[in-house]
Amino acid sequence: METTRHFVATVYVVADGATCLHEHDRLGMWLPPGGHLDRDELPHEAAFRECREETGLDVELVAPRGDLESETVRSIAEPQHFLLEDIDVHPDGRVSHQHVDFVFYGRAGGREIDPDGDDEADPDEWEWFTPEELHERADDLPADVVEAGTRAIEMVSKETGRE
């Protein structure tokens, strides 16, 4: 069986020392905003779009940018993490679907969730987690979500001088 792979972008949105997550209906796990890249989209553009559609929040990415430039090349925002995620795993261990995930950290100006897309999770389904709350809920949350969420909060807090 062939494994299909799709490119996705994820944003750990940080505001006031916390990151927002919701329980994904189909996957049954707590996740930050994110989704599939459109055919003509760059990863950081998909991150902005998905964040806006799912939460209504506009974010400023806290992302390094390379310095390689030429007449045909320009550097773009780099993800904090570049992950290969198993989505459909069969009982015999075969993986039929994976996501290649560009994971970004983003700073939002507030915590008011007001989705801007169709068929998005209700605002009441989103929760804001501090690093302490992420670790307290570690039994309910994927380990990578706890770790990346904590790192995002720490990095954004450092960038804004809120340590």
C-alpha cells in the first residue's frame, strides 16, 4: 500500500502567556489551528489563512528568515518545526496517510476567538493553555502539543519581553 502525504501548516498562537487549542473532531485530539496548504500557497501563507479561518485571529509569526537572496531566490519565513505526522495508522502498523507539517509560532493581540471560515469549531470549543496547564493536562494532550505549545509561549514571551 502506498502512503499518501499532504502538506499542512500549523500555528501555535500565543496571547498573554497562553496558547489556544481545540479538540479536533475527526482526529479526536487537542490541536492548535492549522490545515492543508492550497495548491498555490506558501507554508507561512497557509499558516496565516488557517489561523484566521479557524480562530479569527491575525497573528505575527515569530519565525526566522534566512538571508539567502538572488535574482531568482528569496528567503521566506521558516517554521519552528518541520514534522512528519502519521494520520491513518492501520492495526498492522502500516501508515496510509501522513502530514508534512510546517509548524509556526505566532503572536496574537488578544484572545477573542471569532472564526472567519465556514464549518469551523465554535469559539466555545477553544481553550487557552498556559505552560502549567499544558503540563497539568499532559494525559489528555499529545506530547508534541505540550512541548511545542510550551516552547511557543516561552519564545513569544521572550520576544515581547514578558519573561
